[in-house]
Amino acid sequence: MTAGGAPLAPTYEPDEFPTGRAAAGIAGQLSLLMVVPLAILPALVAQLAGETDAVAARAVVASMVVCGATTLLLTVRLGRLRSDSMYVATVDLVSLPFCILALASGGPATMAALVVVSGLFQIVIGLRLSYLRRVVTPQVRGTVLILAFAALVPVLADAGSALEARLDWFVPISVLLTVAIIAAIVLWAPRSWRIWAPAAGVGAGLVGAVAVGAYDFDLVADADWVGLAEIGSSPGWDIDYETFVSMLPSFLIVSFAILVRSQGVASNTRLVSWRMPRALDFREVQRANWRTGVGTIVSGVAGSLPVTIAGVGPAFINQTRCASRRVGIVAGCFFLAAAFVPKLWAVAVAIPRPILGAFVIVALVPLVLRIVISSVQRLRSARDAVVVVVPLAVGLSVEFGVLSLPQGVVWDAVSQNGLTAGSLVLVVTTVANSLIGRRGSLVVELSAQSTAELREFVRTHATRRGCDPGSVARLEAAAEEALAVVSERSPSVPSEPRWAQTTLGITGTRAVLEFVCAPSGAQNLEERIALLAEPEAETMETEIGRDAAVRLLRHYSNEVSHRQYLEAEILTAVVTVRSSGGRPRTRQRQGRTS
């Protein structure tokens, strides 16, 4: 990024291809970055669950093979669910505590079954993402991720208590050394070095482990250079159904958390992958989520962790200024090749747990801080604050033993950890918040003949909600122009009427007008509005004539958003309104888009 924090324009966009040598070099750097989580996290899960080295080796090999294949699947263009950007698959950090508990309580087969179900759930909700648009708010996303990260704290505590008594002093030494190296690089090293901070910290911790005799050289020495060493049997079908049922809610919530993170990573990837800014394409999120869901299912069958999109991808693209999908293809091939080098993943399996715990800590802290800051900045009212604070208070209290919920068959599945308990409260508070402020709804045909019906609907609902005549007129005008925009963009099919679900909700001084219709495949309206804001657009008569409705919608609305899904398109216009007995509490701002 530049000094001001803005992303650099990429040298290679996703559809452009660097030379073979350049692609191999950049993919090699990416592979070195990803080997750390691909090998460390599965090994940590198996070790903390008390499994053998063979089970840990199987999990590591499975993660490399599955993530390599998923990276290829994410990168290549394949039918309707093709991908337009370069994504890298990795194992999911959020799932660690739940995979450890499932593996320790129910065995490899139980964990495999739970991971497979979570992958199926991820696919289902990912392909119907538009139905969750009022639930998956920034506040909900941040709350779920904070609760999931809090569940990692006991795991990190266990990771630091696994060495022999004679090496107890190595625990704080190794953690401090690893964290110090990573912090020093992040704070003082050149910007191009910062992406390598976690790998450098693990390397420094390994040096310390070797110096005090805490590293298992025998495991590395016994591993072959090429081939597939003894990795134990498959997970099998010996499922502990009691553990499966009790852990199922947690794994479904983990799937939701993976979806939430994928949305953020896809947004950042799109931001740094193109020279011209582009709006977030939710179809891209759905495609990526479908493919990572397939990867999660395969990973579960193979005995490893759920799969997600690597959060380091956008930073790597911004640093190398290369977003070419060819790099992703080469990196995926490197992951697959690494699975056939037992010596490589034996080095990871032999890493002492305190170093693994330190690696996870430094990977989490910056992410948690960004999530907290983003969630606080997006709070619009006291009700939004309640939606965040109450679930966090309940979830964190349960996680750290401050609050104990009643025991029983019904409660066991939702009260065993803070993530499930907090998420249950989050669902209740979110639904209650969405029901406050009644919405009016109308189904209209996308044609000019529906204008009078739409204006009457807006006028009636706004008047009933106490808006003054000026605000009512502004809402009517915004609704008319929004209808014109949606009608022009919808695909034309002879003899088939086109319809849109229209809703209007008014809360305080904020009126939200929403149109939901079938997907059109046209350019994102937010990108079109951004182009109209350019100075040269004001002098082009053809553009002025064609985009008159878009310009008027931008004029009447404070915010305009356009979300494109595989199954629907949603155009949302936000208008500041006045009550009939007073002035608005917020200053009216025209021409702003989000």
C-alpha cells in the first residue's frame, strides 16, 4: 500500500498473465507463506487432542492436498460458478477449538462427519446469501468473529503447557521470542517485509527450540524426502453420535463465521486486484464460498480441518502487485507437490506447541483489533450497540466461566461454549432489532405503468410513519427513479412480466427503500455512479441522456447501494426524512454512495 494506506494499482490484473518465470517466483513466495498455517494448524489440533503422530501427519498431508486442489478450483474459470479473482485456500483458524474438542471427545470419524456437514451448510447458505442480507450486518459479522476468536484462548493456553517439566522455562522464552520478532518486523521493518513477519517469528522460535533441545529431530530424521510416509488409516465411520449432536451447532456457527470472513477477504481482494475501483460483487463471494465448501467436505473425508480463503491473499497481491490467476494455479500445484515431501511437513509436526500458540496469537490480535474498530464505527444507534454488547457479554461470560447456564439435554448443545451461547443471543437480539420499525411491502411490475401504484404506496407508508410533506415528496421521487433504473437494467423477456419486491422501512430520520428483483447481469450501479462523478462525464451528452434516472436517484438519495447475487439483485436507496413535528437529527448529504 501507499503511505496513505491506499492500495497500489496491480501490474497484473486477474485476466493478465506474467511470464512463466515470474509466475513461478511469485507463487513460490506465496507457497512459503502458506506452508506455515497449512502444516502447523492441523498438527496443533491433533497434538492437543492427544492423537498420535500418524493422525497429525494425515491431517497435515490432507490439508496440503485439499487446499492445493481447492486453490486450483478457486482460480480456474468453471461454468456459472467461475471465479474472477485469485484466491488461496487454507485451513480455517476459527475452527481449531471445536475440531480439537470433537477429535478428543468423539474421535477422527466424529470430527470428519462434523466437518463434512459444516461444508454442506456452508454451500447451502452461501448460494442463498441474499436471504441473509438483513441478518449478516457488519455488527453481526464482527460479533461472531470476536466470539469465535475468544474460543481460541483455552487452546492457546493448552498449547503452552505441553513440554516436559525440565523445559518449563522454555514456554515463556519461546513465546516471547516469537512474538518479539513478529512485532519488530511489523512495527519497524520496511513495508514489503511485514507480510513475512509470522514466518520469521516461527523461524526464530524454532532456533530457540533447537538451542534448548525442545525440537524433535528424530521425527524429522525418520521422514523420507519424497513419497507418502505412514500417515495412519482413514477416519473411518465409527461416529460418536452423542458428541456429534452436541457439537453440531458449534460447527454450523463456524461455517457461518467462515462465510463472514470469506466476504471480507473477497471484498479486499477485489479492491487490490483491479486498476479501476470496483464495487463488491456478492456473486464472487458466493462462487468462492461454494468452492471452499466443496473443499471443506473433501477435507473432512480426509480427516483434516475446514477450508477457507486465506486472509493474507489481499496483502500479498498488494505487495507483489500481481493478481493474476496464473499465480494461484502455480501455487496450488506447489501445495499438491509439498504433500509428497514428508520431510517438509515433518518439520512442522515437530514444532513445539508454545511456538504454535504464539503464531496463532500474533495472527489473531491485529485481526481482532480491526474487527472491533470497524464494528464500533458502524454503530448507528443504541439498538445497534445492544445487538453487539449483549451477545458479547453472554458469550464471553460463558467462555471464561463467569456465567453458567442450566444443564440438560436441550441446553447442552448451545451452552457448552461461548460461541454457541453468544450466537444464540445474537440471533434473538438481531431479529428483535429488525422487527423494530415496521416495513411496508409491495410487489410491482417493472414497467412505467407501476409508477402511480409505487408512489401511492410510498406516500401512504411515509405519511403513516409521521414524515413531513417535503420528505414524502423526496421519497416518492427517489422511488420513481429507482423503479426506472431497475426496469432499464432488467433483462427483457418477451411476453413475461418482470416483478420486484419493494420494501420501505423508516426508523428515526432514516428511510430505507429497497428493490429486490431477478439478476440482470448488468454493470454494478455503484460503479456506474462512480463513473458519473468523474468531471468528464458531465460533458458527455449521450451519457447524460442514458443515465438521467441514475443521476436523479443519486440526487434524491443520501446513499445508494447495489448488491448483485447469483439469485437476485438488490437496489437500496437511503433518504434522510423529517418528522412532521420537528427537524432531522442528521445533516442531509446528497450524492453519497456506499
